[in-house]
Amino acid sequence: MIDRIPDGQFLSGKSVLITGGTGSLGNKLVSLLLEHAAPRRIIVFSRDEFKQFTMAEKFRAHSQVLRFFLGDVRDKDRLKRAFEGVDYVIHAAALKQVPAAEYNPFEFVKTNVLGAENVIDAAIDAGIQRVAALSTDKAANPINLYGATKLCSDKLFVAGNSYSGARQTRFAIARYGNVVGSRGSVIPFFLQRRATGVLPITHPEMTRFWITLDQAARFVLNALHAMRGGEIFVPKIPSMRVVDLARLIGPDCRHEIVGIRPGEKLHEMMVEPEAGHNTLDCGTHYIIQPVLNFWDPAVNGYDVMRSCPAGFSYTSGANDRWVEPEDMKRMILELNLPGAEDLHQAWSGPAPRTPHPAPATAG
Ligand SMILES: NC(=O)c1ccc[n+]([C@@H]2O[C@H](COP(=O)([O-])OP(=O)(O)OC[C@H]3O[C@@H](n4cnc5c(N)ncnc54)[C@H](OP(=O)(O)O)[C@@H]3O)[C@@H](O)[C@H]2O)c1
């Protein structure tokens, strides 16, 4: 589910709106939709006119299909106007920097929580067929404000299926972990810092889930395709220790242990043990089923799927999939990030194999 593209037929002739469409995920989604589906219209909804201008230039050849709508998810009236005539919505708009959330909590609540409520209300009123909202591993048993706002958003979208009642609108969630190379994340940070000869490491055992932007976008489209309404779709993706990433990016660098920062976990989690009994193992991904009474697994065809055992959790520390160093190198090189220029040369030989850590017992 994370590498394939769903049958583009379901999007053929449809109108798809992406909130936060100028972001990393939005850009990738637009590329995939233009390449693999034949939507009637793709609407990008976001606040900053310059990002929209840049994106319009990038996709100039598709101006007949691609439209831009300036707006803020905090503004329900604007969303209602934007949603007119739209079939599917992908809700990617969010504030997402963990430290910024701790210092600006009300701003995160306004965008990530009240914005979610506005998207739900506007989608029901406009008769949208399906809404796929984005979530993060930080939303499972959250310990920081960002994760807490995304958990709240997830719960609002699940409950949105009740609010929609007899109307057709259905809501589901796609939750995943760190996107390799995303803005402000650890890979660009290590690439920038390795010239100093010192890489700060929070904790030698810290692990993270890793997914490429392309896989993330494909996963979201598959969730939009497969959803019945109320599911949290979780891809099975590999983990890597942050210290192994540091060894890869700066093999000659000294590591300075700086300690886990406020709001950070040692290992991330995508399915919390309290949701384990309600989770289905679908091979390439998990589905966390909703606990609200609108959900009928028999009607939705989920009753024949394999359940996870009670207490099951999915954490980056106890993962049975690990990123191979060669794969991480390839993913980093493909991004062409600043600071990686000389790595093309340096990484022409095979990477030293680092043993995968023993599974952690707690996430
Ligand atoms: N990147 C990751 O590692 C990661 C991992 C897991 C989940 N996710 C989730 O995936 C989604 C997309 O992430 P991304 O990496 O594409 O983020 P991104 O690159 O930061 O893009 C965020 C987008 O949201 C827009 N936006 C922000 N506030 C808005 C508002 N109030 N109203 C309308 N648009 C607004 C931004 O454009 P303007 O500033 O112009 O409005 C931008 O287009 C998010 O929901 C995030 O929580 C990301």
C-alpha cells in the first residue's frame, strides 16, 4: 500500500482539493495525481500567495487542471466556498514543528484542531464524498502539544462520520512517521552540521520510523481509495536509530550526547497498546478501527481481516523492519539537499553494515 498507486479510475474526472497543498506532501500528491490519475480539477488550498505562485510556475503545463485557492483552514466560510463542486479532500494543512507548538500552543490549536473542525463541517455541508486527513506518529499517546493537537484532529475526523449522518461524507486518517529529508528534520540538520565535525545526538538508542515523501503520498492516495470512513491507516515502514543515521552522514564526526529534548520520545509509536485489540493487520499496513457505534466491521468488510492481539503496539524501537544503510544513502542522495553534494562521491562504495538494535521493550 505504500509503493503502489491505486487504480487511478476512482479519481478520473473528479475534483480533488488539497489543504496545505503547497507543502512537501501537497507537491508530491499533485505530481502523482497529474501523472497517474485524470482528475477533472486539483485545487490547492493554502495561505501564502508566494508558495502558490512558485507551485503554479512548477506545474505551468497543467494550468487547465490545477487551481489555487488562497485561504486559511481557520476560516470556515472560505473552506465552504473552496469546497463547492469538490469530490475528494486531502487535509494536509497543519502547523507541525514540535518546539514551536510548545511556545505557541493556541496557534497550533487554532490550525490543527479548530481547522480540522472547520474542514469537517465544510465537507459535510458541501457534500464532499471522502476526506483523508493526515496524522503523525506523534499523535499516538502524545507527549507534546503538536502530537496532542493531531490526536485531537484524528478523533474529530473519526467522529465526523457520525456527524455526517445520512449524508454521504466519509472521513478517514493516514498516519505515518518521519518523512526522509522533510524541512527542519534531522537529516537536513545533520547534513548542515557535519562540516563542524560534531553531530549532536539526543540519545544513543533513539529510533524513528522512516518513510519517503513518494511513499507517504502513495499511502495517502491508497487510504483515500480504500477507506470506508473512520479508519486510521498506518503503513508498515522501517525504523532506524538516529545514531546510525549520524554515522552514515558524518562517519568522521564526533557525537555529542545532548539528551532527549522536551516533548521528544525515545521511540515513536503509531499504534498504542490501548488500540491494539482494535487494530487489523493488513499485510502492508495496519488499520485502527474506530470505537464509535457507527462502525460495523461486517458491513464494511473488515470482519474477515486478521486482528492484532490485545495489547499490540507498533513502535519504532520494537519494529521488525529496519532501514538498510544503502537504502538510506539512496534516499538521501535522491533529495539533493544542501550539504550532500560531496556524498555522491563518498558513497560510491558500499556502506558499512551496522547491526540492527535488539527490539526495545517499551515505546
Ligand atoms: N513532514 C513529516 O515528517 C510528517 C510526518 C507525519 C505527518 N505529517 C503530516 O503531513 C501533513 C503535511 O505535512 P508537510 O510535510 O507537507 O507539511 P509542510 O510542508 O509544512 O506543509 C504544510 C502546508 O500547510 C499549509 N498551511 C499551514 N497552515 C495553514 C492554514 N492555517 N490554512 C491553510 N493552509 C495552511 C502551508 O502553506 P501556507 O503556509 O502557505 O498556508 C503548507 O502548504 C501535515 O498534516 C503533517 O502533520 C508530516
